[in-house]
Amino acid sequence: MNCVNDIRLEQFLQLKKEIRGSEKHLIVGIDAAKEKHNAFFGIARGKTLVKNLVFNNALEGFQKLLADVERIKVQYSLTSVVFGIEPTANYHKPLAEHLIKCGHMVVLVGGVAVKNNRQLLDGRWDKHDIKDAANVADLIAQGKCLFYEYPLMTLRNVRILIALKRRLKRREHGISVCIRNHLIAQYFPELDQHYGPAETLAVVRECLDPSEIAGMEYDAFCRTVAPGKMTLAKGRRVGTIWRAAVDSIGCTMGEAASFEAQVMVDSLKQIRQTIKAVEDKLEDACLKFPEYTYLLSIPGFGPDVSSKVLGAIGDPHRFTSAKQVLKMAGLDLCADRSGKKSNSAIPVISKQGKADLRYGLYQAAFIASLKNKDFIAYFTNKLRGRAKEKGIITKMRVKLAAKLLVIAWTLMKKKECFDPKYLKQEDQDAQEKAA
């Protein structure tokens, strides 16, 4: 997808091999902040060159940093420089992008690694911006850093839209919960069991007061909350709500509460329209990638899951093994195998990766194991002889979710659509091995 990113990845892998004990690398550890950044200059053998350089989060500050880097390189006869940044919200991104555009090597240091390493350097070293910059540099000197991916704008657009959709979904859920737990629970509790369809939202907006509904004729109530074509299921719901209003235990509703109900419902409808617009924009962005079509061919993968997988994997060639892909999603297995119980420890997924991606993959596994005949047969064979184990169905669906992610990664690499024969072949191989 991105030749420049591939070159940077090769340079990063080379850096990981040669950074320990190197005498030619200038290591710049940076603690990013909103207005000012703190930098530490040192070399891999532990020598401190500049303890505390503070520069502004502006072009002038970036130029000052690069000027000092060049001066230190010449002064100490260093040939290479690597910048390490601990990600802090989005404050580090302008600096990282500027350094990459200038042709410099930029790496990331995870927040968990920084926290753990802080105590290793000094038994009671407290958190401090100046010390954190030195902490970042120390981790880079040990080779404990991560590749800073700088994808093309097309992939960044996909990731931005996925993140926007996720935030809007949270907002939608928050408003919906507020309508149910604050308005309906207080003024018309009987309506909660019917909450969801459009007509129930119309009840909340137009006539949430049960006494008002009780005083309306049934036809007038139908025209108010369910105009247009009336289906049989909708008619039953509307009739049940109308009858329930007569004996409702809801509180007395005032003018302010009615206005609040209108505002909340209008906000919910508006945010749902926005989510729909974002989904359309996201689909257009994903269609620019041929890999998106391959992902859609996988059973259980719809536009939502396919976009999440595409955004998470990006360039499939930056992963050298399936284990790396599973770690990215937090679907890799881990267990505490220390002490007497080490042999009986049961591995569980780490959940250290992208939670949103794991959720989408599990839903895809759920659908595939119920709707697709090939995956139904595969899933059934996996359950054979273990059906009575506690929680085995959920465990096997998690395993299937991990398998789907590996399948998606493989198809993106090979640029192929899903073929059930590979799944059947693996199932046959497993049966022969068990026999």
C-alpha cells in the first residue's frame, strides 16, 4: 500500500537489531505535551548528552529541536539519530509527522512500558516530564520500542471515519439510555418494554404523559405516533401502549419534562442521521482499497467488520506472522505459568489490543457459525466431544474470531476472495491428525 512506509519498516527492524550498545546512534527521548515538549539526548551506552531541552509545540520549536540534534551529532561524531515519543492523546502527532517528513526515524514507546521502566531505573522514581523523556530514551536504547506507522491519506481517512463512528455510537447509546432510564422510567414505565421501534420514540416526543394518551381516541393516537402505513405488528404495539396508558403508574408530567423529551428524541434522531452519513462516507473510503472486496467475501463480514479489519491491518505486509496480527487485536493467548500450578494454567486471550475490533470479529464469528454451512460444519467439528464443557461455545467462537482475523489478513496479502475449500482442507487435516 505504501512504499515509503515499507522502507521505514525495514529501517526500523534494522534499528532494533543494532541499537543495543550502539555508539553511532543519537537517541532523542521526547515527552509530548499540549504546549511544550521535553527532550532528552543520549546514546545507547547510557551516556547523557543533554538532560533537559524544552521546546514549543510549534514550527519554531521543531526547528530548534532539529538544530540542537544536528549540533550534538557533529559535536559527538554521531552518524544516526532516532526520535522516540511516548504517545499522549494527539499532542505528539504534529511533531512525529514533521520529523518523518524531514526524513528522520521516529519510534513509539508504549505507556505501559514507560510506567514499568520508571520503577526499574530508580526504585522510587516519581513521574516527571524531564525524567520521562530520559525514560523514553532508555527504553529505545534497550530496543523496547514500536514502529510508528505513517500510512497514506486514504488509509488515514478510513481510520478517522471509524473512530468518528465509534464516538457517535457511544453518544447515541448515551442519549438512548437517558431516554429510557430518566424519562420513560419516570413518566411512563410501561413503555420501556416496547422501546426501540420508531413509534415508541414518537410516543416519547409527542405524548409521553400517560394521562394525555388515556384521553385520546385510538385513531387519533395512531395518527400521532404512527402515521402512514400500519402493519400488523406495529398496530399491536401501538394498541398495547394505548391501553397501558390508562393504568400507568407514571409521575405527573409538566411542561419542562415534555420539552426535555422533545429535545432528547430530536437529538437521538439527528445523531442517527449523522451516523448514517458517516457510514456512507466510510464505505466510499473503503471501496478505494481492493482488499475491502476480499474482506466482504468472508462469511460474517459485513461493511462494518470489514472496515474495522481494513483500518486495523492497513498494509498486511507490515506483519510477518499471524501471531503479530492476533496481538494487534488482543486475541493472543497468555497465562500465568509460574509456580506449582504452571502445568495446569489455562491460557486466556490477552485483551491488550483493539477492543472494538475484537467485538466486531466475535459478531462475525457468531453469524458465520449460525448462517454459513461451511463454518457451521467447521464449528460443529470443533465442538465434537466437548459440548458439555462450561462456556465451550463462547470459547470456540472466540477462537473462530481469531481464525477469521488470520483469514482476513491472508486474503489481504494474497489479494484473493474467500474460498471454503481451505477451511474444509484444514478441518480434514485436523481430523486425520486426531485419528
